[in-house]
Amino acid sequence: MKSFDSRTKNGENSISQWASKGWLQRFKKLRYPASVSIQVKPKTPVYHGPLTGFYQNCRGIRSKLTNFKCNVSAFNYDFIVLTETWLNDCISDCELGLVNYIIYRCDRSNFTNTSLKGGGILIGVRKDLTSYPISILESNVEQLFVRISTGSLKIIVSGVYIPHSSSPFIYELHIKSVESIIRQFPNHIYIFCDDYNLPGIIWENDVNGLVYFYSTPISAHCIPETFASHSFFQSNSILNKTNSFLDLKSDESIVPIDLYHPALYLFVPFNTPITYCERDHSFFNFRKANYTNIRSFIASFD
């Protein structure tokens, strides 16, 4: 292939000579059939039904990354919440395979626990939904709050992990964050996917919201008291191995299910027209371009 020179022997610019020979029109004719033309589809109103979510206590992702990436590749939930991820800054978001999600993480640190092994929260939200993390002042708790909005629907999704035998002070710090966010974001739907490690609480509902009893003494009375005072509902009827409640049950999982932490499916009833970007689009497929003809075409010019 001949090399390019920005100047010809007589001092004229070679580009102007190419233009005079109609090279641009010839190149266009060669180029476009070799690839698929782009068609950008504007945002259009579409109908969106209930939002769906997924929650699981993973008991560690780092040693299960291959299994994890294989399973999440088929996920199409609007949001996912994972606790006990065991992630740290040595593992980047792009290694997780959640390519269709904006990822928010709260990895364990020296602020939340003296042992850096374990813990951690991850919330993923589909990229075609509007979301952002909510800043909180309490940094001593492994907790994450994300606001999701689509159309007129406004949701706060929370992921929290408080280790077993934590002091009442940690639970109180968490409730302080919860109270602050409820005041800051009124008229929102709240979804708390939290692992409080409080098996001594029996959770039930009546028409007004949460009702609770104690099967064994606990040191974190602020948890059930706060959610009951705000008329929250416990949406779970699934018991784990020790007959303790989590939230909604799911038949899927992203890592092998732990008997203490069944995977949960979340369902948010909602029906309204929403503006979304079209997910189907055409693109240039350069692998099918005829590079032999392109090289021959370029080499035909001095």
C-alpha cells in the first residue's frame, strides 16, 4: 500500500487533488455497502408494567465470579440488591458482568468493621432507568440507599447488612439514616432489602402495617419499632432454614443459594406510560466490511 504525503511534488495539497478526482464520492459508494448504516431511534413513550427486583445474600462473590457472571447475563430485572458481596477495591465493577446496570457499591472498610473480610452491599439499576445514590452521614454501617425514578414512580431502594452480635449503637445509626431519608424523600415507595441478623423477631402484618413479636430477647428494638411506626409492611412469607423471615421468594439465584438466605423476587405494581430509549438499534458491523477493496481503493491514489 502506498504511503500518504500531505504535499505533492509541485507543492499542491494532495487532498485537493483527491477531491478534484471525485475520490470522496467514490469512497462513500465503497464504504456504505460494506457496513450497516446507523439508525438512531429517538425516545418514544412506551408502556411499562410492574417494576421487578431481585435480592440475595451472596455470602461472597469473589470466589464465585464465573458462576455469577454467567447467571447475571440472563437477568432483566429493573434493579438488584446484593448483601454480603465480600467485594473490595481490588475488584472493579466491569469484572462483575452487570453490563446493563449502573452499579452502586458499599464495600466493607475500616469504618464499618475491624475485619475486612465479608460484608458489603451492591445495588444495580437498569441503565434505562433514572437513578442516583443518596448521601448519608453515618459511615459506620454497611448500608446503601438509591433513588430510582421512572415516569411518576419514585422509589427508594435500600440494601443493609449488619453482622450478627452487632452493638445496639450500629442499629441506632442505621435507623438514624432511615429516619433522615424518610423525611428527605416523602411520597416515595420504600423497598428495604436488609439483613439485620435478628432472628428473634416474628414479623407479621395487619391492615395498618407491620406487627411484630419477640421469640427471644433482642438488643435492637429500634428496628421493628421504627418500621412499624412508619406503617411499613413485611412482604415476606418465606422462612429460611432457621424459620426466620427474609423478603419475597425467587426461584432464581446468581450464586448457589445459602440455606440461611433464600433468594428473593421483588414486585412493584405500577402501570403508566413511560419515556424510554429504544433498546433495539442498528449499528456499524465493521467485521463484515470489505477491507481488501478498501485497501485497494486507498492505494490507487498517489
